[in-house]
Amino acid sequence: MQDIAVSVNQDTTMPTAGGDEFNLWLRFINRSVNEWAEAHDWEELRKEFRPTISGLTNVTIALPTDFRQLAAAPVYYGTNVAGGEEWPEILPEQQFLKATTDHWAQIRGDINSGYNLLWNPGTIASGATVSIQYFSIPTALASPAQIPIVPDSQFLVDRTIAYIWEVRSDPRFQQQESKSRQKLLLMVENANLKKFSSYAGANPVLGTLQRLNWRVGRD
């Protein structure tokens, strides 16, 4: 907020916490965080959910409130499946193309009523484990003590300045928005390089055949 104040108010003093200007800027910062979150599947937003399995029938599994989308196929660990077994996600219209014994999962629901994982076959023994990796919705910032998870904080500074200048009808907001867009694109590029071209070892993007552990010409 001090960096924002330098450009907006020509002053290094940030607004008083809890005041109208502070709350307005905080709202703009949270809008910027949400814009960042929607731009890419960030590793910073990847989480793992392991629901408690009790009983023999678990057709649906309620997902966390911050769920946005799956980050990998759910993995089932149970009797005789110690190493885990991936259950692929299918589209709703593909459901009747599958046998009743086929293993698959579907995401149902919406952001308002909540998301659920539909599991087939709908019988999971009590004590089994299901690992669900997903990309989450970022938690809104509420106080100056919190640190945004956005890798480049200057994106938040530039994007918030653009928001402020836009509501003030300051024509400079377009130039500032362009600067923030460049920083966002650079973060996407750096995220891909960090994941797939790490200095510790290259990890090529997995195709569908590789995910299924198929070998071309053999399987």
C-alpha cells in the first residue's frame, strides 16, 4: 500500500487501516489477486484434500469451499491398491458410455451451492483413502499483516493503481493497466519455466498417453 500511495498520492504514507480509503484500496488489491488467480493454473494455489471415508457407500464427496477445479485425477488407496489408483474425470455426457463397474469421477455443483465429486462405482470401504489434488480460490486479504501469495507483488501495485486511476477518470489508468498485464504474462511464463524447466531437472509436459502409462507402438 505504501508503493501504491507513492504513485496515487505522491506520499509514502499508506491509508489508515480500517478507513474508507484503506478499505477501497484493499478491495482493489483483492480484485487484482482474483484476476491473477483466474489467469493461470498456479502451483501456489494447488492443494490436496483427503476426505474422511466412513461407511460403505460414498457416491458423492463434498469438496472444500475453496475448490476451483481438479489439478489431477483423484487417487484411490484401498484394499489391494496400496500404491494408489487414478480414477479419471469424465464429462457428464460420457457417463452412459461407461460400464457400471468402470472407475471414473465427475465434478458436480457450482460456486454458490458448493462442489461435489461424484464417484463411480459408489462404494468405498470405510478406512480407504482418497487423495484429491485441486486448484483453490485464493483467500481474500483482510489486514496489513497478511502477505499475498502472488509471486510478483508489483503486479498488485500496478493493477491497483490502474483501478484507482480508472475510478478517478484519470486517463493514465490505461497505461498502468498495460504495465500490470505485462507483469501478469511474465509471471505465467516464469511459472511454466519453474515447473517444466527447473534447474534441478526438466519435467516435460505430460500428454494423455503418458498419463495413462501407455507406450506408443506397444500398448
